[in-house]
Amino acid sequence: MDEGKIRIVFADQIADCDWAAGVSKSELISALDGYPALQEMVIQYIADGTYDSQGEVMAVIPEQAWQDAQGAEWLGGEVGDIEGMHSRFDEGPVGVGQ
């Protein structure tokens, strides 16, 4: 399952929670029954307390968690034009003579 789909599944599963009353961490875990990777993500990344909306829950889950939940290895951010970057590495103590 790709990262975009796993977010959709997560959102669909927690959509029916009673947001008006606030949703606890344990209620989120229960709503994700049958999705152990998503439950583990909630256990690891969602603090105890109550949440007032789906968006509030989704906002506290880091990018790495989504990748971990789908079994991907975190590789950091996207790399752009490496050749076009000017880091001045060669001028520093480590880069001298490189």
C-alpha cells in the first residue's frame, strides 16, 4: 500500500469517531481494529488526551510514521539538484584537499 492510500485508510477508519465529545487515544486504537500497523503508529506517535477532529490527529503524525506504517525505510527528505547546491564543503576543515 502506498503512502497516500495508507493515509486515506487511516482517515476513513477514524471518520466515524464521535469527534463532538472528543476522541481519546484508546478510542483511536479501537477504531483502527484490523490495522495493526496503524494502531502501532497511534501508540507511538499520538499523545494521551482527547482530540477534537480528524485533522488534529493527522497533524501530529510525522512523515516518518506514515512511511514506517507501510514498511518503507525512512530516507529523509527529497534531494534536489545536488550539483547545483553550493555547500562550501571544500573550504571547511574536513573538505580541504578533497
